[in-house]
Amino acid sequence: MSAWLALSPETRRLCAAGLVLGVYALFCLAIALREARRRRAVRREAHALSAGESAAILLAHASQTGFAEQLALATAKLLSDGGARVTLKALADVTAADLAKAGRALFVVSTTGEGDAPDTARRFLRDVMSAAPDLHDLGFGVLALGDSSYAHFCAFGRTLDAWLARRRAHPLFDRVEVDDGDAAALRHWQGQVGIMAGVTDSPDWTRPRYGLWRLAERRQLNPGSPGEAAFHIRLEPAEAATWEAGDILEIGPCNDPAEVAALLSGLALDPDAAVLADEGATLAAVLAWRRLPQDGAAPTTPQALIDALSPLPHREYSIASLPAGGGVELLVRTMRRADGRPGVGSGWLTVHAEKGAEIAARVRTNRSFHGPTDDRPLILIGNGTGLAGLRAHLKARATAGRHRNWLVFGERTQAHDYFHRDEIEAWRASGVLERLDLAFSRDQTRKIYVQHRLMQAADALRAWVADGAAIYVCGSLEGMSGDVHAALVAVLGAEAVERLSDEGRYRRDVY
């Protein structure tokens, strides 16, 4: 510092100016290098679209319920229609080396719960995202699936997008975020992929059309319960349908007819007025499928009202039966909105739809919760209406003659909330259930939940897992699934639980 002060003011000014010029030159050089890399990337991408390009586009998916996988398959078909070669992989099977050599990669990923990655992405998180690969040669696109009713909307997709950017990969286009299957966002993704593939005239993607089902049975399972009413629902399809244990039924709900009538009366609109929409020909029929205005402000002409309202979101329910029974059976609890009204989906199925009514529904394959293909032991853990998915698996195991099954089930009270008690007790008596542990939280002063039963059965749990058992968890995301996971880690160890997940022996259907 003293040497600097010893210089004359003019000399110091000249040195400072030279330093500024040097920094500016370095800045310009960095910009030039970055631009050169960008141009090379553009040339690589253009070359990749040519017929002679041999490098395949990596297409990776991570799904909790199967929707991301379905979209990945549709994306792969669109790329293939344009002549591109595609390497389709589950994200769990993607390595850092795959990314480094891919050239271009597309990711279709969902977010589960309050911002978590799907279970199927755990290995990628641990083995790839925890490392620091240099991906400067990779061009990428991310389709992030989420639900804006959760606080951390599309969190995993955003995290993946940011990580790729930090690893110097460059986006082929901006991240596309999809709120509850929003068709417009999916069309945007389709358009971006179509540009990559050179296909611009493909039909718009839409979700599979609902089929018609009949509400054949609705029976309350827990009269007198301290909790909300839970129902056994049976739907019979108008046309043949098939599914496996672990699959999901998507319901297209309708509004309470009384709410629709009240809205039309308040607006002095004719319910039979003709409107242009896909769902029906009359104003009242279309409003049955649309989100109704809640603040009192609404357009006062039939078509303007319809145009201003978005469709109701679908609702998903674990299937509790097998096709041999002739219909889909569900366990549905009536949920309540903040103002006390029944929820959209549960209200339709448990309150508003009349017995014999037509229900719009479709089966969706949920491969991540399909049962083991061999006769390994199966540990089924769940609470509340989560028994639905476990019940289907027990029916499948009973049919196949596989009796090494252990059910851990919890609810509020044994007297009122032991869903399908006769059936479960019959399975235990016949040997379909080798072991049964029940946790009824309100039957004693100290509340007991399924995770407590697991801790109490720690030695048996370790023995079953050592014998090759798979663990399936179905029920509430809040509380139960996290507490069960913590109990499994406490009994088996974190590494063992990670290994079970990687091997497909630890699966969850939580909501």
C-alpha cells in the first residue's frame, strides 16, 4: 500500500485505467467464450435433428402415481414421429455419465406432497444430484408436474432445473410447469417438443376421456365414529374395464346440484339456455363440471359465465378391488372445505350423487404401486381410507395363494373405525394374513399409531425384510407416511431403507 501511495497521482490514474481495461478485456473474453459455446450448442442441436444424427435424446421420468410416465411415453412418441431416436429411462436409472454424453435430455418429473421428489427419484438425488458433474455440453428441458394447492408448487421440477443450470447445462427452452394436468401447459410442452422433433401438426394432447360408471353402492363404514364419515363406494362400468391392485381411479366430479341452482337463480339465468362447451348442451349441465364463482361476482350472460369458469379438477382414489368382482370399490372419507361444505370429489361421491347416478371416471395404471411378481413376503402398512390400496393387494395375494402377508392398520376406534373388519378377520383365520397388527389411536389414553406398532415389532420387521419382504405403505401423507418412514429407518437403518427403495421393495401410495 505504501508503494502505491508513493506513486504520483497521474501514475496512479494510469495504472487504475489499465486495470479497468484489463478487467473489461477479461469480461469481453468471457462473453465471447460463452457466446461461442452457445453457438456450438445451437449447431449441435440443429445437427441432432438431421436424419443422419445417431445420438439419441435422453428422456427421463420420475412419477409418484404414473402420470409423469404417461407423459414421457407421449413425448417419446412425438419425438419418434419426427425421426428422432429416444432413450427412455426412469430417472432412478439415469447416471451422471448418461447426462454427460447425452447432448440433449428432457425430464418429465412430478412433485409429491409438500415439495418432495417422487420415491422413484431417490437414487438420482443421492447418486447424481449430490455430485458435481460438468454438464456444459448438455441441452435440457424440464416438464414439472405439480398442484398449486400445495405450498411448494412444482418444487422438485424447479430444483432439478436449477441444479442442471448450476452444472452448466443450457436450457433448450424455459421450464414448463403443469398445474393439476393443465391442458394448456401440456400443449405448450407438446409444442416445444414438436419444434425439436420437426413435428408441428400433431393433434393436441388431452387426458384420456372419462368413461361412464354407475354408482351401484354407497355404504357408511364408520357410523358413530369421532371422525368424518367414511364410505364403501362401488362403481360399475358401462363398458369393460380392467386394472391391477395398486392402480388408481380418477373421478370427474360434479358440483352439488343445489349450488348450481342457487347460482343460476341469483343471476336470473335460464338453466336450459344453450351454450358452447364440451361438457353439455345446456347451461346447468356445463356448470355441473365447472368451478363455481365463490365471491358473488360473475358474468351475467350464459356463454360469458361458462367462458369465465375453468373445469373442476379430477380426484384420485386408490382402487380397493379386483376386476373379477365386476366393479371398482373405493374407500372415501367425506372431506370438508374451510366453510364446512363437502370437498369437490368426496362430496360428489359420498353426498351429492344419487345411487344409480352416472359417474365420470377412468382407471389409471400406477406401476409404482403394483405388487411383487413373486411370492416374497409382503408387509402392508396404512391408516384410514389408505386401507383401500392394501385391500386390493390382499385380494390379489389371496387369489394367487400367497399367504406370507402382514397387515399393519390404524384408525381411531376399534368399535367404529375397523373398516372391513369381517373380511380382515376372515383373512387372518384362513391364513391369508400371517400377521395382523392394529392401532386404534383413541381406544386408550396414550394414542397409538401404526408407527408405534412397527417399533414394537422391530425384531419381526427385521426378520421379514431379511427374508426378502417388500413394504407397501398407503394412506395419509401428513403424519402417517413420514412417521412410518422414520420408524423404518429407526428399525432397519437409513441405508437399508434406501436399498429397499432402490430395489422396488419399499413403495408408497400416499396422499
